[in-house]
Amino acid sequence: MLLLLPSVPVEGGELRLMRSVLISLQRVQAASITKQESLDLPPGARPALYCSNKCTLRDWCQLWCAYPSNTPTHCLISNITVMPTYQETNMADVLTCHTTRPKDLATHATITAGKQFMSYPLRVKENLLDGFYNYNRDHCFHTKSSNRNRWFTLDFGQPKCFQHVILHAVIYDLAKKRFNNVQVRVSNVTAVTPPEDFAAYDLFGEFHGAASPGQVVEMKSPKPVCARFITGQMLYNNRFQVCHIEVF
Ligand SMILES: *[C@@H]1O[C@H](CO)[C@@H](O)[C@H](O)[C@H]1NC(C)=O
Ligand SMILES: *[C@@H]1O[C@H](CO)[C@@H](O)[C@H](O)[C@H]1NC(C)=O
């Protein structure tokens, strides 16, 4: 569902596209590393208009929720990353919130990847597909360091078309080692030996050098590209850490 609201008081009636998503209030509030604000809803204010405006006026805002759900008295505004395709499992305090993030293909794709660095058992590859990222490093994927392991592949099941690939580096200074010289490639070929065979895939985008803390790397192709597989591979010799991915 799309919600288009005029972002008053911006002149010229600029529209900002927001998409609704069901998410647990507690899950949003518990994201302690995020930037967030809770605002009182003034008497008589329309929650959707008031909250979406407050979100639009803050460049860091990526999600707003009016709560409690039946008779809202507050707006929660957060920079948490929640995809519109996110599937909430905790329905006890679920709310309809609105996200600035686009509908994408990564959420609910399937993933294969190099071996995970086992000292951090929570940092599994599946974290890249859940449509939720609150900047906590345990929501990232973290590989072992050898060349054989510094990669992941998303499989959409059939060729899908997209123009953007967004990758988030971890928010700490270690981003410079964990996200450094990364290539994104695309292909339809199923029988490959990763990562050696990735060289034969088409290059979609490249990130040179070291990421800054929390850097959001956006790769954009001038025209839509269609492919069943997307791979991300780090060429720098360290452990590869990716915290969130979007494909649209
Ligand atoms: C969200 O806020 C946290 C805490 O201030 C920050 O570290 C992170 O980079 C922010 N992310 C975005 C996408 O604004
Ligand atoms: C994958 O297949 C689709 C449909 O057959 C085609 O349009 C696309 O160009 C192919 N992509 C690559 C990277 O070969």
C-alpha cells in the first residue's frame, strides 16, 4: 500500500513516497543504536499528516509510526531501516508504520555465502534478507577472512530487473577493513564454483577503497539490468561485513 502525502510546509508541494509496513512497536523502540524521537500528537492533529511531516523535516528519518494503534497519541520517528516487505513475527504489539524504503527484491530472496566467522554466531547471512536493520552489528553478515569466504549470492529464483543495489557498511570504524574494495556482479548462470567463477559474471558496480563508518553504498546502473543472481564480493583481505542490502 502506498501513502502519498504532501510534505507541508515545504513549498511547491513536494511529495514524499512512504510505504506502509506492519512492525512491533517494541521492536522499533528497542533499537537503542538508532536515532529516534517520540513526539506528542497535538489535540486534533491528524496522525498521518502530522507524523509524516515530522519525519520529512528530519533528513535522518526513515520510519514513522503513530501509536497506540487504535487512538494514536504519539508519533515515533526513527532512522531504522525497515523494508515494506518486512514480515513481523511478533504480532502482540504490531503497528502500521510507514517507511521511506522502496519495495525491493532482496527481502525474501534466497542467499548462499562464504563461511561465517563463528565467533559471532548471530551474524548470519539470512540477516541480509529479513528487511530489517537497526544498526546493531549483530544484524549484519560477517564472513571469515579467506578469499574463499568473502562473498554472498542472492538468488531471485528467476531473472528480475533492477537498477539499484544498496549495501550498508557497519557503523563502526572497522568499516574500513570489513567493507573495502567490493564488487557486485550479476548473472543467470546456475552452475558455478564460488567465488572463482564470479569473474565471468557481468560487473554491476564497484566500490573502491575503504568504507567510512555506516557508509551506505549505492550502485546505480544507467538502465535496468535483469538477472537471477547478484553476488557481492570483497577483494580486500579481511573479514567481509555487510549489514543491509537493497535491490530495486
Ligand atoms: C541512524 O542513527 C545511528 C545513530 O545515530 C547512526 O549510527 C546511523 O548511521 C544512522 N543511520 C542512518 C541511515 O541514518
Ligand atoms: C538473464 O535473462 C534475462 C531473461 O532471459 C535477460 O533479459 C537478461 O539479460 C539475462 N541477464 C544476464 C546478466 O545475462
